[in-house]
Amino acid sequence: MAQAQNCRIVFMGTPDFAACILGALARWPVGQIVAVYTQPDRPAGRGHKLTPSPVKVLATELGLSVRQPPDFRNAEDVQALADLRPDVLVVAAYGLILPQAVLDTPRLAPLNVHASLLPRYRGAAPIQRAIMENWQPDAVSGVSIMHMVRELDAGPVYAMRSVALAGHTAGSLHDVLAALGGEAIISVLRGLLDGTAVCVEQSADGISYAAKMQKSDGMVDWSLPVAAVDAQIRGVTPWPGARARFHFTGMDEACELMLLPGSLGLEQPGYTVSPGEILLDAQGLAVACADGVYRLGEVKPQGRKFMRVQEFCNGYLRGVSQGLCGHALEFGR
């Protein structure tokens, strides 16, 4: 019991996902967080004011020691980490590739909390890409706890937790996986302390990489099947956000709208439509996709707040006749 109470943890992470993991570790009575490493403060907002990471904010609130080296190229930073004599490193979305000297520092293991079911979706944006690329009804994703190696997200895995993707946005899945990751890392730490933890090498089959999200990922591709369109919109919500440019009948200029998830309408309308054509009816707006129509939910015109699509129709489309009322611009891959 004394050994378990003296488990020394160095935590490394930066965004909200990592802050959730840090919070779980801080509530765990068995370990001792001896230091928190996070990225240096970055300029943010219109004023470009230096802003601390979510991990730094939480660590400061918890009274934990915070360190923010820009990298570990300086031997003094590596030595300062070694001087902490950690039993484990727990890393979650830190944002740095760690050198071998850092990975060799902990007595027991360097562990990473990764938001996918490895070996799928190694890399920067596993939550968003998993939703965007898996639109089948039974699709799943999850979180993995792995032993870190130099190769990106390629280490052997101690534990996984899975969750169905249906209905999730990137924002809601983020919160679920962060909570599962907190539970899973504590379970693995218990196993490391009592000698029962076992890790298994990742399969060489099914390896994929989740590229960093770009603003262009939010431009909706109406040429896809309607379920894939829904998955794309959910996968980029809340960031970088789904958007589409529409030209409505009788209007001189195109209108760009940000979109929140709507609903699938697989029913066939009473006339022939092509992907990207817009339908206006008593229920609001729908856009034709490859195999059906996608009904818009809340929309945000430039310079305005999100509003229900009915409000948009009553305000912006007053006088536009029901039926085919325009078409989307700049879509397709």
C-alpha cells in the first residue's frame, strides 16, 4: 500500500481533452502529481493576448507545479524532468514529439492517452476524423492507453474503451472519450503498481492517420450520400465548423452559412433534384445529396448568431417560393 501511495506522476498535456485527464488523475487518491508540463502560452483572440492552455489553467487552480519548455532539445530540461524521479509519465495531447531520453525517464512507463481505437487514427485529429469517415450505423471509436515509443502513436496498448459514434458531434465525443480516458488511465496505473498490467503490440493491419483539421474540412460536400454529409457536419462541430455557400433564387449575391447538425431525409422529393440543389418547404430548408436530402437545423449567416432554420427562412428568404429555390456553390472533392 505504501508503494501505491507514493506513485509519482508527471503529467504532460495542453488542450481541454488533456485537462479532463489531468482532472481525473488529480481526483485519484493513490498517486501524486509532482509536475505538469504544457505548451507555452500562445497569443489568442482579437487582441492576440498571451493565453495559458486549459491544462495550465487547471493545474494552477489545483496548486500544481507547471513547467512550459518549448521542447526538450535542451539537456537541462531533460535533466530537470529526471530530477523529479517520476514513476510514470502520463501524456495526453501534449503537442510535442518526445525524445527517447524523456521516454526513458519514468521508473515504470511513459503512457499516452489517445482518442482512438489504435492502430486506427494515429495522429492529430482522431476524434473528428473518426466521425467524418465512419458514417455506418454500427460505427465505433474509443480511447487507447499505450506505452509510448518514438514512432507516432505506435506503442503497445494496455487498455481500450469503445463507444458508438451514432449521433455524436466531435464536441460530444470529445467529452465522452476524455471521461473514458480518465477511467482507463487510472485502471492501467493500478495494474502497473500491482504488476498485473499487460500491453499488447498494435496490429500491423488497419493502420490509419488522422490528419490535422483545416478550415477547408468544414466545406460541406453535398455530392456524398446523405449519411456521409451528416457525418461530415457532426465531425467538424464545433471546430472548424461546417459551412456552405448558397445562391438563392432571386438574390444577387451568394450567402455563406455556418451549419449545425440537422437531420437525414432519405425520402425522395416529388421532382428530380441533383446534389447541391436547395428545397424550401413548410419544414424549412433541405439540400439534395447523392441519395436523399439533408434537412438543415440551425444556421448562422455571416455576422449573426445561430438561429433555427425556420427563423432564417422567415427573415432572409421572405418572398421566396417553396420548391427548388437555389443551389449550393463550391462543393465536391
